[in-house]
Amino acid sequence: MTRHNSILLFILCGILFSFDAAPDKSSWKSIFNGKDLKGWKIKISGFPMGENFGNTFRVDSGILSIRYDQYGENFNNRFGALYYGTRLRNYRLRVEYRFVGDTAPGAPSWGFRDSGIQYLGQDPSSLELTQQFPVCVEFNLHGGNGKEDRPTGELCTPGTSVEIKGKKNDNFCTPPDIQRTFHGDQWVTAEVEIQDGKIKHFVNGEQIMEAENARYDPKHQYGKKFANEKNDIIKEGFISLQSNSHPIDFRKIEIIEY
């Protein structure tokens, strides 16, 4: 090998290593202050922006909790989300979460230990009053029932689509390549990385799947509002945490912007 080729190989290895390596701990920025919901916006289906129906989103002792104890006997499809108020492009998001308690009465069967981190999402100010979910891509959070496998981290596409392994993926939700189930009320770390159209999901530091080239779905009820035939790739958007009918806690929400 010539000296020139050796130098080139060294540079390429350095580039590959820097892309795959875990971010430096000192680079993480907290976007949840542990005291209140400053910097975040609430939107629950059927209610105007900012109305925290039933005290759904609350902060206590450094933990952001999503609860339904004031919803009465029927959840009534009052899905919602807490939106970070800044549009993001290239970044890595990290949250620590745990499921607790029981699913709200009247919730759909799939709501058991189900929530999500929504990203590349539409501006929350553009949500319609009764819209249940934003147009976005989602890291679906699942918890186990103590018996069967119920892996966390699948990728869902309300109003969007993605490519997986170079091909358009037509599934609404796609299971991760590496499947990890977490039973009980244990804390789990979930991460999403968005970089130049590439999407990666991580669980407890382990990459579990990847996709790319998220696009708006021109056939979707809400996605068609944003679709553009000339260039419909979604390059940026908002992140949000779902209120999906099962109680969940978040104790860390951090980000690195590239």
C-alpha cells in the first residue's frame, strides 16, 4: 500500500468512526427543566392548543408524567401530545421513560403500555381541533405484559412513509430489526437520530433499526396537506411525546443538534 493510500484509508476510517460513535456526553442538552413545561406546547384532540385537559401532562419531583385519572370512565379517544416548541433538523434525541399503572378506562386495546416519540412532525399550530395524531414519523414505545414479547421501538408513519433498505415501506408500523421487550415499570432509554434524511432508532444504546427519506403521504387525510410532488422529502419538523391512554413517566429529555 502506498503512503497516499494509507493516508486516505486513515481519513476514511476516521469519518466512519465519527459517524457511528455515540455522542460525547458533554454535548447533550436538556430540553426538559424538571420543574415545569416551559418550552413545550400541549395539544389534546378535541381541545384548543394549550388546554391541559384533565391535567394530563404534569411535572413532579423532576419527572414529567402523563396521567388520565381525571378522564372519568371513558378515555373517548382524547389522544394528545406534548410538543417541544422548536423545529429541528439534524439531531439526536434521548429520553428515559417507564410505563406505570393501568390503561385508562375506555381506551383501545392497543393502548396498553403504548406511547410514542413523534418526530419530523407537523407544526403543532397546524393541527386541526379533532386531529388525534400529527403527521409525523414515530418511535413507538411499548411495554411488556410480563409474559409475551412486545418489543419497543417500532417505526410508525401517520401521514408519512419511509424507505427501508432502499425500498419504500408501505407498512404503517414496522417492527425493529433487533427486538427488546421490557416488562414491569423499569426505566428504558430510547434514542432517535435524524441526519441528512437518515433515521436511526436506539434502545439502551443499541441501534435497533434504521430508515431514510421520510415523505408525506399524498393519500392520507392530513398528510396530503403537506405533500409536494416536486419535493416531498421531510427534512425537518417537531418532536412530541404522546398521551396515548396508558400512564407513562419521562425523567430525562435531551438532545444534540448536528
